[in-house]
Amino acid sequence: MATTLSSPVFAVSSSSRSSKPRNYGLNSASSSSYSLCPIPQNPRSARPWLSRKLYRVHATLLQDNEEKVAVEESFPHKTSPQDEVKRSSGESAGSSSSSNLETWVVKFEQSVNVFLTDSVIKILDTLYHDRNYARFFVLETIARVPYFAFMSVLHMYESFGWWRRADYLKVHFAESWNEMHHLLIMEELGGNSLWFDRFLAQHIAIFYYIMTVLMYAVSPRMAYHFSECVESHAYSTYDKFIKAQGDELKKLPAPEVAVKYYTGDDLYLFDEFQTSRPPNTRRPKIENLYDVFLNIRDDEAEHCKTMKACQTHGNLRSPHSFPAEEFEDEAVCILPEADCEGIVDCIKKSVTAPTKQQ
């Protein structure tokens, strides 16, 4: 499947303890192949005060019996109205060369991300082909890391006055909060019972964090695409597990931490990471273990959408930042002008123009 996205990372889990799991059963094999995120880009996570471009995205709702989401866009990703005018009127040789170079760079970044993701998947398939919950524990430990890395770099940019956007910090924190609860669920299911699994997950997370910080500082687009690849794999893994073990999962009780997270009174952060839908529109029911994994899978789909939207610089807004009725409008994406897209760009702009604080 074609790839058009960017970003990865990991966070160190505090699960060095080996909690005694409840008897949930179903810790048998689940081989998962990598496929890019089948989730369409969030069309409404953009700021409303700059250049406009219209596109339509049609996506079927992720149901139990569906294999993929259909996406239809009226123009290619990363295209702007200015680009369309240039193409229709004839670009200069220099502009065409620059566009070709950027296309090559994007393809290179995505190829590297796919290679790295596939390599990790092969390792996990080898080590955890017959231990589902341990595999999920490792996945969730890794999945938290990118959001920690993004926030670290963004805080550094804020300190220097380069890039001050509260929405990015809010959404990425909400994403890390969601992944943390996925991790707590896997711990309650016994996924962290072996010392080796905790050691492997936490040390991969350390390496992943360092790598993501460096990647995000150089190319946020690449970092977000890598993270999308990771979230896509997580979605695919849970989807296959649900389809294979669904009947048995419906007979098992839901972990207490899952019931509290998904059905609690304060769901502000639960709504915050779902940038493609209005707040208060998704309220899961948790009656058994099947419902838990179904919602974890759907969470990964929402992460995938957000990571895809982030690959267009400045194209992210908190779902609490604009009225719910805006989600019901035609798919209108309003993109702001880019400020700093990496540390090199930030330094260059800081010495050539006065700092603008948003």
C-alpha cells in the first residue's frame, strides 16, 4: 500500500515490576504483517486563518468485519493552491528542480521509515509469535515514545521562542496518555510478567526516544511518518487478533483499568487525541475483553489519522479548539504558513527575522 506519512518514538515504561496477572487466557500466537495506515488524513485539524484548499475524504467506519478504509482525495498530499497555479502556468526550471528534489527526499524518508518498521516487526514476530500479551506490552511501551520525543523538542523550541503552539503539546500529551492506559491494560493482562520482556521493551524505548528526538529536530515530517508506520502496525496487529480470537475474548472479563479509562467521568484527554472527530462523539462500551481490544484498535486508528495530518506542517489543531459544527462542514482544509520545520530552519529564521510569538 502506498505510504504518505511520517514519525516514530518510544517511552520508557515504569513497569519494571511484575504484577500478578488475572487469568484472562488467550495469550497465543498472533502474527502481524506490516501495512501502512488505512486511516484518512484529518481534514479539520488545520488553523483557520491562511491559504485554503479543498478536498474530500471518504472513509468507511472501522467495523469488526471490515478489512480496510477507503480514502479518496481530490489532489495529492502536500499540494497547495500555489503549486497548482505553478503547474498550470508552467514552472521555471529552478522551481521544477526544487520540487523534484523534495519529492525524492520524501520518498527517501518514507523508505527509511518502512525499512526500520519492517525490521522491528520481524524481530517481534520471531520473539513473540506465540505470546500475544507480551507482544502487546512491548508494542505499547514503544508506542508512547514518539509523543514524549515530540514534546521534548517542542518545549526546546518554545524556550528559544521559535515555535509556540499549544495545540501540538495538548494533542501529543493526550496521545501519550492514551498509550499509557493501553500499557496499563497489557500489564494487568500479564504482558510484563517476564523480566526479559520488560528489559527488551524499555531498552528499545530508550533507543527509540533518542532516535525520534534527532529525527524530529531534523525533519518533523519524517518523524511523524515513522510514527504513523508504528501506529499502522499496531492497528493491524490488534485487528488480526480480534478477528482470530473474538469469540473467546467475549467470554473474558474486562480489566478494571480499561473500564475506568473508557467509561470514567473525565474523558477530556480521551477526546483530545482524536483530532478527526468532535469531542463527546465517541463513548465506548466496555462489557468484556473483546470490547477492550476493539477500542484499543480504534484508538490506534485515531493516532494514525493524527500522525498523517501532522505531516503537513502546522496542520494540527486540538479538537477542543473550534466548534463541533465545523466538523460537519464540507471537507475544507485551511493550512497556515509554515514557521520552523526543523532545527536548521528555526536557527536560520531566528537570525534573519525577529522572533514572532504566537
